[in-house]
Amino acid sequence: MNQSNGAAYSSAAYDSTVGIQAETVHDCDVYIVHPDATPQEKYRVGVRLLEDGSPSRAREMIRDAIAHEYDSAEVRFHWVLAMLSARTYHDLSTEEVRQLHHASGRVETYAEDTWKEALRVTFDLLAVLSTASGETGPVLKQLHDLPSHQHAAILRHLDLMLTGGLKDDLWAESRGRASAERLGNDRTRRVWAYFEPDPIGARAMPPRPSTAATAQAALPVRVALFAVSSVILWALALIAAPAQAAVELLVALGAGLTAARCGLRWGRKPRPALAAGAGIPQQRDASPGEDGFTSSVRHSFDHYFSVRTPYGFTPDAWLAHTAAIRSGLAAQIAVLYRESRVRVERVTWLIRYLAEDVRNRHNNGTLFDLDHQGRVPTRTKALTVGSLAVLGTAALATLGTAASGAAQPRPLWAFLALLGVAWSGQATAFLWLEVQREAHRVARETQQYHEQMTARQAAYQSWKNFLEGTRPSEQEMETWLTCDKTLFIDEALRHHQLTWRDLITHTILVAPAPPCKRARVRGGPWRYSRYVFRLFLFTRDGIREVSSECDFSDATRKNEQRSNYRFDALSSVQVTQNADIGYDLELILTNGPARKIRVRDADAHQLAPDENAQEISEINLSAAGSAHAFRLLEGVAADGKSWIERHGPDSLPPFQIAGSAGTRTEECR
């Protein structure tokens, strides 16, 4: 895994070139809306999107629910939050302001409950914000009297709306909540699981098909020839000397049965398992090339075998001791899982389980069980050879008995019968052993397959359950990210000795920091293991820019950089969209070099079949705060200081709360 250091990435905050180490799309349907979904279902998905940091899509979902006659104070409250989230008043279109104005007049038509009061307070805040000399005391008291979850939701989603003295009054509370929740819910021990790919299901090598079909087809003919030849030979012997022939027949039968029994044990011994390891069959009928996936599998086996060593072994000694085992297991995994778009990280759970299994078998002395089982006892070999010798002697004795008869043709017939017995007997024995050996092998490999699948299924389910229990929810990930941004802004304000009264507005860009991992759920925004926070504080004297890298796993920051420049120093802002790369923001200052900032990576190749590329792109830009930042920076680059006159806190158009409306209009359609 690549390691970052301050020297290598000291300028990453300014010249971002994202290196994605791994990416994962979790197969989760929390944001999936089926075509026949009810308005209630669309509303619930919309609320989840809003809570998880995707307000643009949340607006669409909740607006669609309202358009289908699903309306209440609770629904309208979340719709208003979605309209205002991650936006300033100047970001609203004329039509959106009209919709909000109309919705404010419908408040009194809803039933009295806490949602109605929360909706009323939200509109009162909008009215106070648009009035330069507005009295904030009453509305702040109403805000504090709301239930905690509604109070927190208003502060979070109206973050860019709230400015000036009103935000100063609320900032201590926002900062305190961020400090308390920043590492909540065991963040440092759980974040890693979000970027862990979903494990792929358990697989094992199936038994090879039997190769004894030809032998089984030829066996009846050989048996028939052997039986006919044997009957003729012993019939001639019985005619010549019944008593002697009976003894020879009994001896031959006993020797033949003993040879068959011992020979079967000798012939069907298990193949040595050393090359495959731990009683697992070696790779069969496949010889994978050393491609990227196979190489990654081998490296993963080396890693887990080196960290899961039995007592008394050093990592190097254990690797040397299990070299053949690892090679066989790696080849097997490569055959089982080599398919398009399967990364070795999805198979890591199985590699880790196999490494532990080999270690455990070594500890309990069963690592090479099949090797020991494959050793045929000397007694069995001696009985087989001795029985065959006795059988041959009995056959020759029977030939002599049969040839001793008075009839002249008997010696010839006896000799021909013996030839038939020898030829067909050998052929019958070989065919019968092959059929039995293959049947035994198929049965043995089938048993091993089921045993392996049972054990691997249990290991897979255990790892999957552990991941699901550890992996943070989208809401937790968004809450932690919001806390990180809040405390980052607070530190910047303290460093520059600014209050919210000193600011015209602010914006923060959230971008991936190299090297990092990224993951998302279907329909959700990308989340990264490392971020670059870039904060722009707009004051009357100019712009203060602060950037820092944040390790999301433990909320630590490093490589902070600060710069200040006048409005007229920002000469150009260019946003470039590339389907293969993503979004780049280029800032050009009159007194410095151009700086390219990677805002978002391309994700077209990571779309699920039911996802829309444009929709996912908008969700990611919204989550990164890009739309608001682009508008502000492009406006300053175009208009310079005159931008203040149109966007200062005293230039907000008044928001008038409408009177009670008795009829419904189509504002949300």
C-alpha cells in the first residue's frame, strides 16, 4: 500500500492530482426508487438523501411526492430544507423563491405539531436574514425551543444561509456539536470498513468428471472372456482329476480375492496433497498465466501466510515451509475467481481464511493428512504381490492337471484356455481397477468439495456479517464529514481573527486527496479515505483561502496552506469537465501561477446498470459543494470588487411570508 508523507504531498492541497488506490460501489438499494414507488416511498428516500448529503436529488424526490398529493408539515419542512441546503439566498432562482413564498403561506393550513412549528421557524429565519435590522432574539428562542433533531437539521442545512450576527449567535453551538460528534460512534475503528469491498461468494474446485466411461464400457466383454476361459480351464481340470482340481480352484479363488482387495487399496491411494496444501485438491485441468490478478493473489497469500505463522516459526521460515502449499492454493484461487472486474480485495477474506486454516492444521498435526493416507502399507503391497504369485501358480497347476487327461486334444485346449484366462484376466483387472479408482476419486473429491464449501461459506458469512456490523451508514459518514468541515472552518476563523459578522459569505470545496480510496453506495456520492478541504472566506477586503488535507479515518489534518488576495487579483476561473478524468477547477491570479484543483474524479466506468451518469455526477458535485463554489469564484473573477455590492449581507432581497393560502397550486410540479 502506498504511504504518504509530508514532503511528497506538501503541495497536494494546491496541485491536486488524485491517485485512487481502490474504489468500491456497495450493492445497497437505500437510494433506489422503483418506477411504481408510492409517494410515501419517494419521500422517505428523499429524506434519506437529504440527511446523507445529497440535497439536489432530495429536492427532486420530495417535490415528486408533493406533486402526487403527499403533503404535510413534516413533508414540507424537509422540502424547504432540501431547497436551502448547501445554498445561499442568491443561489435560489426566481421560481424557487416564489415556491418558498407560496409554501410559507400554507403553514397555517397544516395540523398543529412540532413539524409545523419547525416549518414556521425556518421561514421566520429566512425573513430575518433578508432584513438588515431584523430582530433575531425571538426567532432564536423559537429555534432553541424546537426538538433537538429539528433544531440540528435547521442549523446544518441552513449553514450557508445563516450569516452575520445571527450565525455568530449560533456558531458556538454548531462548534460544540461538531466537537462532540466528530469521533462519535467509534469512528476510528469503523471507517475502514466503508472502503472495504463487498466480499465475493465462496467457491471451491468441483470434482473432476469421471474418466472411466471407456473402461466401464469395455469391462463386461473382458469379464465374459475371462469367465468363459476360466470355466473351460477348470472344467478340463475337473474332468482329469476332480479332487486336485477342486483344491486348485479354491486356492485360486482365495488368492484372486486377496489380490483384488489389496490391489484396490494400492491402486486407489489418494494423490499427495502437498502441492495443493491443507487437504485441498491441487488445481486441475488449468494452468493460469501470471497475469495481474494471479500476481496479486500470490502477493496476498505471501502477506497473510507471513502474518499468520504457527508457534515456533518465523515468517520467513513459515513461507519457505509452505511454498508448495501457497503455490497450489494461489493457482486454485486464480482459476476460481479469474473473471472480469473481480479485484483481489474481494477475495481477501478467503485467502485470509486459507492462511489461518493451514496454520491451524499445522498446529493440530493434520496439515499433511492426505500425504500420510497416501502411503500404502508394506503389508498391503506384500499381500498383493504374494496373492498374484499364488494365483499364477494355481493357474499353472490347473493347466498341468487339465493336460494330464487321456484325451489327446486336452493339452491344447487347456493351454488355449490358460492364455485366455491370462489375457482377459489382466485386462479385466486393469479395467476394474480403473473404474473403482475413478469412482473412489470422484466420491473423495465430492466429499472434499462439500466440506470446503461448508467451511468457506461459514467463513464468508462471518466476514460479511462483520463488515455489515462494522461499516458506517451513509448518515454517519456524512455527519463525520460535516463535523470535520465545521471544525476546519472554526480554526480558520480563529486564525484570521474573524467573526461571521466580518464575512460576506464563504464556501468550502471538498475534494479527494492523493493517494486515497473511494467508495459509495448505489445512487450515492463518492466518499474518500483522504480529503482536501479548501475554504474561501469572502470579506470586504478580499479573499482568504485556507486548504488542508484530512485523513478521514481519524479526523487528523496536515499540510495546511493559507493565502490572501484581493478581489481583483483573481483574474480568471475556469471549470473543465472531462468524462475520463472528472472536474478540474483552474484559478489564475494576477500575481501567481495558475493552480489546477481536481474537484471530482470521473466515475462513468463505475456506474451500476440502473444508474444515470448525469444524475450521479450532479450528486457528487452537490456533495462536494462545487456548484456554490463555482458560482462565487466565477462571479468574483468576472466582476471583481463590484461583486460585493450585489452579494453583501445588506443586499438580500426581502423574503415576505405569505398569508394563509386556502388553495393548492402547482408550485412543486
